[in-house]
Amino acid sequence: MHPLIFKEVLSVTMILFAIIDILGAIPVIIQLRQKVGHIESEKASIAVLVLMIGFLFAGDELLAVIGLDISSFAIAGSIVIFIIALEMILGVSFFKEEEMPQAASIVPLAFPLIAGAGTMTTLLSLKSQYQTQNIIVGIILNTSFVYLVLKNVKWLEKLLGKTGLHILRKAFGVILLAIAIKLFRSNSGL
């Protein structure tokens, strides 16, 4: 087994942090909590961890079963990330989900909001560039941060205020847009 490489762990953690965008999702989480009542932080975090680690190991095989290659999935994911980034930057909503109160901690919170297509595509891309154990540590660090945010969303809402949340969402939108373009370029041969 290869040793953990701090630089790789840091890179993976920061890339996943930008893609997951849990801070940018705070307004969505607040809105979801208002609609369904209570969000189960532990349940959502465990679901995110299982989804990401499971896809890291079985994503290639799953894509093979349905006849897709990683590049096609990555390009599709880059388009989803691009649209999510546009939503964040422009303040419009392209995706509409129906929430079910009893399952809101899993759908749409854990999947697709936190561990969605963009995150899954990113994991497959990271797998080709970084050692698996460094990616797992990055996933665990991000999941821990997701848990802390979900557990403290009321406090964060008060701390950041409407202006702070707005600025945060726009800034992460621009970062996601750049990531989407990079992912598209690296998988399309442009």
C-alpha cells in the first residue's frame, strides 16, 4: 500500500469541497429544512460517505454495465456541473425536485445535492490522477465537514446573513464553472 501523500489529500479534499459545495448549498438546505421540518444530519452524512466510496470503487464497473465510458460520463457530469454553476451565478433554477418529508435527508439532500453526478464524475476523474487511499481520506474529510455544516445550519444562517450566503454562492459558482470547463476539456480532447 502506498503512503498517504499530504499534497494529494489536500488537492482531492479541495476539489471535492468545491464540487460538493456544501457552503453554497446552505440556502438550499435551509429551504429544504423549512419545507420538511427536520433534516437528519447523521443519516445524510452516512449516505454521502457510502455513495462516494461505493462509486469510487464500483463506478467504472457500473458504467461498463450500462455501456458508458468514463469520458462520456465525465462530459455529461461537466455539463451538469456547468448548469449548477450557472444556477448559482445567475440565481435561476433549472432543476426542480419533489421533496418527500420522510426521505429528505437522503433524497434530495445526500443525493443529488451533495453526492450528485458532478461529485461522482469528479471521483472517477480523481481516480485516474490520485492514489485511492488519498481520495478516501479526502472523501472522509469532506463528509465530516458536510456533517458539521448540516448539524450547524441554523447557526451558519445567522452568522453569514443573506448577503454572506449570496456572495458565497456566487463565488463557488464561478469555481464550479471553471471546474466544469476543465473537466469538459480534459475529457473531450479539446
